[in-house]
Amino acid sequence: MGTYFSFEDKQRKRILSRIAACRSAISSNRIDAKFKATKILPAQLAALTRIELGLYGQCIDCPQTIGVERLQRIPAALRCIT
């Protein structure tokens, strides 16, 4: 019997993986990788915080929820598409 993971648990794992990749890129000698990572890292950390606070998937501009498909493509999405 497999272990059940909620959507937030799956997203947390994806986000943590992206955070680890950003930290690795920042440690590298490649300027372009460092630049990209420093742009992505804050958004990933903010998404992780929203998961922990129970706010993940809520649009910051309106009372709508962000679609699952959008969150799967952009785990750090802040806004719905309405």
C-alpha cells in the first residue's frame, strides 16, 4: 500500500528541491546560474512559507484560489488567472 501525499506535501517536496538547486547554483562559479538562482530563491522560500501557514494556493489579489494546474507549472505562483 502506497503512502498518501497531499498536494501541498508534493509541492513542498518540489519547492525544497528547487531551493536546493538554487543554493547549489549560488555556490557555483557560473555567474549566470548565480544570477538566476538569486531571482528564484526568494519566491521558492515564500511559497514554502505559504504552505506552512496554510495559505498556499490562495491568490494574493482576490479571494479566488490558484488553479492546481498553474501551481503544478509554477509552484511559487502568487496570483490566480481570472
